[in-house]
Amino acid sequence: PTWCDSHTHIVYSGDRVNEFIDRINGLSYEEIAKNGGGILNSAKLLSETDENSLFKQSAKRLEKLMQLGTGAIEIKSGYGLNTKDEIKMLRVIKMLKEKYPIEIKATFLGAHATPNNISQEKYTQLIINEMIPEISKQNLADYIDVFCDKGFFTKDETERILHAGIKHGLKPKIHANELAFSGGIQVGVKHNAISVDHLQFTSEKEIELLKNSNTIPTLLPGTAYFLGLKYPPARMMIESGLPVALASDCNPGSCPSGNMSFIMSLACTQMKMNPNEAFNAATINGAYAMEVNESLGSIQKHKKANLIITNDIPSLGYIPYSIGENFINKVIINGKIYYDSETNY
């Protein structure tokens, strides 16, 4: 089955190559953010980009990911950080939904960071009182997300934003515990979030909480790799009986890759998941993490024919073993060939 990538940020403008170099030269993610880099840098670039240009840039990225075997994808806003630009991002996601044959889920992530020209409390109120009602009115999002972590949004702010989103028909997802024990997992479980994502800081207490919930933990090893962070405790989660999903977190600042076979390689080499576990996490569990498991994520009767046909490879384990190798011969979406490596169509 094609990959089900349940956490991405592929609608953005330009790149953040300079920050990549800054990190190599010793600056931390938080230091770059304080200097106007990070999410705020992407917000500035996006505000200067018209909707049509933003769509063209994002469509190229989506096409590339589909050729790499992704057959369902979730895309977040969060580089607008004001009502006009958040809606611009969500409109672009809607345009992608209308143009491309794969399943696309849209997530409103206005609470990604706080702009420089406003207090966090006032920005939280803006999200609740203006952004969410307008996005709901225009029917532009399936989910609501909050970056609940050290230096970003608090548990209290996250709860208030989620309450407003739920009231307007948006289901919760959470960026949680990437940088610290933020309480994001607890908030997510309390509000029946579809998924909690990142989870570098996860103890047995959080695992027990997740085991008694319907919230699926989603691990993003590409971000840990690119930022030099510690990896989530995947083995502890799996051995406790938790299902985990894998997603790319494809974005301009902390993981500029949506190559899910590479994400599987990282899961195996860095988090000690075996190839079967990684494969399930990137397909059926990813499908659960964006509520498309009834139609996608596995090859079976009555599901959509979204398939990867590989070149001649010896085993499933070869996919994460052959780091970065393109093993894809054809990608089939809804029963039709979308990409054929022999014709490059």
C-alpha cells in the first residue's frame, strides 16, 4: 500500500537553508527562533507570496511525494500567523485537494508560534475569536492543532484553543513533548485528540495514559535527525502494547524531506523498530492517525487501490535497509497509474 503520511507542512514559500547553516555553526532551534528565524521566518516569506505562487510551489512538493509513494497526506497551516494568511494557506490546501487524486486532510495550526507584534494572550484570543470561526464558516479544515511545548503554547492556552476548535467542528491533533515534558500528551488524551505527534519526551506515565485512550502516538524521526534531537522512545511504546504511526513532518525548517522510505530507515536504525513495525506505522497506523483507515493503509477488498509496485527487491526489509534508494517502479492511485519510473509519467 502507498504511504499514509499523517503529519506534514508542505504548503510554504521559499526555504530556510540559511538556518540549516546557522545550526551547523552552533545555534539552537530556540536561538534561531528568538532571532526572527524558524516559523516566523516562514511566516514572513509566506505573507509576501501570493496565493497562486504558493499553490504552484506546494503542488510541486506534493507531486514529488506522490512519486515517492505517498497516497494519503495531512497538510497543516501555521506559517500565516494572522487570519488572512492562515486562510490563504488553507485555501491552497483546498486547491490541492481539488486538483490531486490522493486523500488530503487539512489541519488548522494557527497556534504554531506567536508573531512578534502581539502578546501570546492576545494572539490566543485572536485564534479563538476570529480565526477559528472564519475557518469553520468557510469549511477549510478537518482538524485543529496546537504546538504545546516549551517556548510555544502552554497547556492552558492549548486547552482553550482546542475547546474553541471542537465547538466549531474541528477535531484535535497536538504537537506535543518535542522539546520538553510539556503536558501536551495529557491535554491531547483529555480532549480525545486523533493523534499526539513528536513525543521525544515520553515516560511510562504518558504511555499508560495513551494506552487507555483512542489517541495514536505519531513519531517523526526525520525531525530528530535533522535538528540533532533525541529520538522518541519507540521501543518502550511498542513493547508496552501501544500502536505507533510514523510521519515525515516534511517542512522547510526542521525536516525538508517527505521521503517515507527514509523515515522508515530512521525508525529502524535510530528507534530500533523492526521493518514490519515501521511498515505498519507508515501505512495502516498512519491511516488511523488521519482517519482514512476504512479506505486506505492496507491492501484488501473494498479499500482503494492505492499501491506501490517496487522494482525487484528481495524483501520488505530491503526498503529501510537501502537508505535513500528509489525502489519504486510504479505508483497507483485509485486504481490508475499515477507514476511510472520507466516513462517518468
